[in-house]
Amino acid sequence: MAAVTLSNVAKRFGNFEVVHGADIDIADGEFVVFVGPSGCGKSTLLRMIAGLEDISGGEIAIGGKVVNDVEAADRGIAMVFQSYALYPHMTVEQNLSFGLRMNGNPKADTERRVKRAAEILCIDELMQRRPKQLSGGQRQRVAIGRAIVREPQVFLFDEPLSNLDAELRVQMRVEISRLHKELGVTMIYVTHDQTEAMTLADRIVVLKGGNVEQIGAPLDLYDDPANRFVAGFIGSPKMNFIAAKVVETSNSAAIVELVNHGGARLRKPLGAAFPAIGADVVLGVRPEHFFEAGEGDCDIPVKADVAEHLGSVSYVYADAGPEELIIEREAARQRASSDHFTVSIKAERSLLFDKTGARIR
Amino acid sequence: MRYRNATAYRFLTPYLLIFAIFWIWPIISSFLISFQATRTVPWRFAPTFNWGRLIGDPAFFNALKNTLLILVIQVPVMISLAIVMAVLLNSPLLKARGLYRFAFFAPVVVGEVAYSAVFRLMFSLDFGIINKLLNSVGLPKIDWFSNVTPAMALIMIAVTWRWAGYNAIIILAGLQSIPEDVYEAATLDRVSKVRQFFHITLPLLKPVIVFCAVLSIIGTMQLFTEPFLITERGGPGGGTETLGLLLYRQGFRSLNFGYASAIAYTMAGLAIAITLVQLWLTREPK
């Protein structure tokens, strides 16, 4: 087991910098998920940790040892690839043992490791099959098994579930979580799916355009995002953003007017930072943080456009002037489409962002 | 025939007619001719005349020996060379890859007569650059056209030069279809590049290599141009005469079409048999 430390890590392809000085500390045994949209640099960062990409700047340390110039095979890591990267011409057993056999590992030890991995992943009965004779989920297990037999200090997962169907993805998510508990090793997992990030991670690293936007526990990121990007990226359905203008400030609060909602005003208590009067701001409200009319600090009328009934909960996609709001409502199953109703926003259940997307606290 | 397909078949009719007249009919006709004595006028039906002669004909066995010798030596050398060329072409370190790809493929598009003439000049005893190069490194001149072994080597060199690049391009396509992350997984497994080549690249290229080998076997069984043009009709003294050349000699110089047809069917049968054996030996395990 080992801690992983990234200090000011940068990656350039020619003159184009794709990762701009990332600083991330991953504790021994921690499950950290790198999440972000396509092209944010999350896979590049993972490949740099693996040693499959050169590091253009900064340092990567695994178990306290700087590994910038250490060969991939000597870093004590194992990686599970998005496409599984199984050797198509080998049986499952040969896939699992290939690396050990090539390195002259004693036969008895190789057999022990392969058997243990097969037991952990319940693939004992698939050992003589070839990858093309396996389902997607089974291939994924074999890919994980190949990582397990290496007995690495750090597991790296590069979008391992993205080729699976929704049901299998949920199942494998649980299995990976269970595997982490069982093995207790450091795991770094890359995904663009924030649900995977929220459900698997001890901590999440949110990336955008090669920058680390925020690092934190899943619920910390959900409840207390550092900026509008993180607020919008974490959470499904995503947070609503309502255009507003600061009309008044006092010692402890700013009064904002929701510009597309007939001048509705909300008094938002703030800490030290106060925006200027007249400044354009954005109010962030999660779908579940809309209340019945009169229950909050500011009411806004909306017109239900489409409702999605998920059983335990319903999401109403509502027109509110030029903005579309997603509202979670238990009562929505009774509400007909094209229905007009009023929702209420509570100041303490909303977030304020400035024009650049930075959080105003 | 469904009505909606009728138009398609009407458009295909000219091709199908030409195909039937110049392809199907000669195949059937030559099979029938192989059972006829064609040195007499009129031709007469004599089932064992040509096939019986084939079994005891030293010229046939000489041509068969030469063809199989080329097959056994030249095809494996060429395929091995093609694999090496494909791996080099696929290297990320290689600059001007497009240029090399063109250069390797170019021999195929050069006219057969032109390239044969150039090879004759290059390997000429007194004026050829090859003998000059041999002399320059202290080796004696070789009379490539008067002795059987050098002549056979020359045929193999020429065929290899012409077709190795072509096979390399096919193998390169196979190489590029192997996913990069399989190699990355092997790198993480601490498998050296050489072992990756033997344990990953070669097994995954097997279907493409088999395809190239089958094409080459068929091509070699029909080998004609090089021994005809470079070593002057299979010289010296029939030392490079192949089955293709023997067929030509019997059919178009001696006008013995019956015997030529029997040789043609023997060539086809051998090509099919060798290919089937090879496919069986390299079959995928169940």
C-alpha cells in the first residue's frame, strides 16, 4: 500500500499544455476519483501516474518515492483499462498469469495469486475461456483480476465501466467498492460519470480544462462546491442556475433580484465577501431545494413543461421565463403537464456565484 | 428470381457472359482437354495419356522440385522480411512514414518486363552492380545466369524484392489493428518489447500472416515471369524452370494443350492442398 502525491504536475503535448500544475495528495488506502468532462486531463493524469505518459513538469511520488523517471512496471501500480486490454489470444488463466510468467515468478506463487484473484472475482469457471467468449462484465472482472495478481500498491482504473450497460455498471460499481474494502489498497479511478464518482470515492478530484477545480469528499463537493463548474458538475439532475443582480448589501447579507422572475428578491446572508451593488450574479439551487410556495424566502411562479416520474421522486422540467428549471417534487405525479405553480427558494439552501463562476460565500 | 432483382441481373449480364466465356468455360474445357491426346489430329479421348506421362516425366519433377524449392525458401524469408518491414513502418520513431510506405509498395506497380530487365543488368557478370559490389569487398564475381544455384537465388531475390513490400503493407494494416492498450498492459506487466513481439504481436498477426502466406503460395505455384525473363526461360538448362514455365512450354511452344492442362490442374491441386495443410496447422484452437 502507498500514498500518491502529485506536486505541480504538468503535461504538454508540443506547445499545448493539457494539465496545468496539478497538486493532489492521496492517502494510503484511499479511494480517489478523478472526474471531469471529456478533455479535462483526467486520463492523462492517470497515465502519468502509471508511467505510460512522460511528465512535462512537477513530481509524482508513490509511497514517498519520486517516480518521474521510474519505469511503469517498477512503480508498483496496476491498471484497469477502459477497453479491458485483455490479450485476445490467451485464455482467462493465461491473461491473469501472463505478466508473472514472463517475469519468471515461481509457478506455485503464480498459481496461488491467480487462484486468489479468481476467487475474489468469482471467475473460477471462466478460466479456460478466451476474452471473445466472455460478456462485457466478465471481461471487466478478468481485467481487474489481472491487476489483482500483480499485488500492486496502487490500483488505477481508467473509466472501467463505460463500456457496460447501466445495470451491469451499478453491479460492478458495488463490486469495485467491495474490492477496495477487501484489499484496502490505494485506488485511483477516472470517470466522467459523477454518479460513479459520488458512489465510489472517499474523495473526488474535479478537473476542468487541465486544472484541479476542487478536491473533497463527495458530500462536501455536493453541499459546498468551490465554484459554479463544480456545483453544476456534481449532482444529478444538475443544479439550477438563476440569473440575478445585487440590488442592496448590508453587513451580513446581499439582497439579489432574480432578473427573469418579475423582480423577485432574495436576502442571501454572506460572510466576508460582498459583491458590488448592481453586479450580475448567479443563484444556484439544487432541484430538491425548491419548496412549496410560501415555505421559503422567495417565491417564483413556473410553468411545468415535462415531468419525469422515477417512482420515488419526480422531476419537473419547468419554464421560468428564459430559464429552464429542474424541480424535484414528490407531488409531481399528480401534477398535470402544462400546469402553472409556484416554488419557493430558501436562502440557506441556495448558493451565490459571481460572473466568473467563483463562489460568493 | 424476384422481380425486384431482375434489373440488377440485367445490368450484371454483360459481366456474367464474359465471366462464363473467358473464365468458367476455360476451366471446364481445360479439365476435359487434360484427358485428351492433343499431339494427334484430331484430338482423341485418352484418359491416362497426359496424367500417366505426368507421373513419369523428369521435366515435370524438375519443375515441381524447383517450384517447391522456391516455395519453401523464398516464401518464409519474404514473409519474415515483410513482418520486419511492417514493424519498422509502424514504429512511432520513424520519420517520413508515408515515403517509406510508398517505397516498399512501389515494386508491385513496376512493370514486370522493366524490372526483369533491370535485374538482368544489375546481376550481369561483367557490368552488373552486384558483382562490382562483391568485388569491392574482396569477394569473387558470381555468374548468376550460368549456374543453377545462383540462378535460383536470383529468382528468389527478385520475387522477394517485388512482393515483400506488398506483404509488408498488408501486415502493417494488421499491426495497426492491434490495440495500443494491449501493449500498455504488457508494459505494466514488465514484459520486454522483444517478448511483446513474440507473445502478443505475432499471435495477433497470425490471421494476416496466414493470408499473406496463402497468397504467396498461390503466387509461387504460378511463378512464370521471373524465370521466363530473368533467367531466360528457366535456364540454365532448366535449372530454374517452374511449373508455370513448363506449362507454357508444353502448351504454347509444343502446342501440347492436353499435357499443359494436366500440369495446370496439378498446380491448382497442389496450391489448394498446401494452403489447406497450412490453414489446418495454423487453425485457431477451439
